[in-house]
Amino acid sequence: MKVEVFVLCDAATDSQGKLNILGTFDQIYAKKLPVIHPACAVALRLRFDKMEEGQHKIGLQLVDPDGRPVFQAMEGEVHPRMGVDIDSVAVNLILNFQGIKFDAFADYQINLFVDGKNEATLPLHIREIPPRPNQLG
């Protein structure tokens, strides 16, 4: 299995096997805590070879800098199937999130697990907007 795409974005769609991604990012800026991000998505495209055909468990977990989950891990399954003349197949997955709450300005990460193995990690930096210096006119 290969991870072809793994991004945090504003939105994503799957249209007849085409993965459409809008606005990838890895930083969120805010003035104060807690930071509540209204909506985003994780878009995935996983490629499975012929010998990997069948059921695979997918997990996604957002963790804080100490490795503690921000919310319960998301889990699901994919079942790639191939015809006789097909050597590999791509599976698109879109996981939508709403109202994620961050309690600290810190470096978080999103972990992707396939069949219990950590296959990829994305950084997510929550940053404070610096105060503007007083401007004298």
C-alpha cells in the first residue's frame, strides 16, 4: 500500500474516482484560546497492489504535543477490488471535521494508520496572532 495523497484542507470531494482538494494548510492562526476551527477535511488517496486486495482498516487520530488524542480516533474500512487485468487500484477517502477545539498554541499532528501501522503523519501548527504594535500617527 502506498499513500499517494494525505492532506489537511478546507474541503474535498470525490467525483467518479477523481479526488478534488481545496485549500491545503498546516497552520491555523488565532487571537486567543481556545481555538475552534469551524470546518476542515482530511483527504486521502491510498493505492493498493493486486496482492493487497481485500479488507483494510483505516484510522485517523489528531494528537496534541504530548501525544494525547484531541478527540476519539476515527476508524473505518476500505475494500479495494481489482479485475483480472488490473495491477493496482486507488481508494479515495475524505474525512470531514467540524468544530475542532484546540486548547493550546502548539504543534499538533494527524496520524494515519492502515491495518494498525502508522503510515503517515501531518503537522498542524496552532499559532497566536502577534499583537499589533501601537501605531502613532
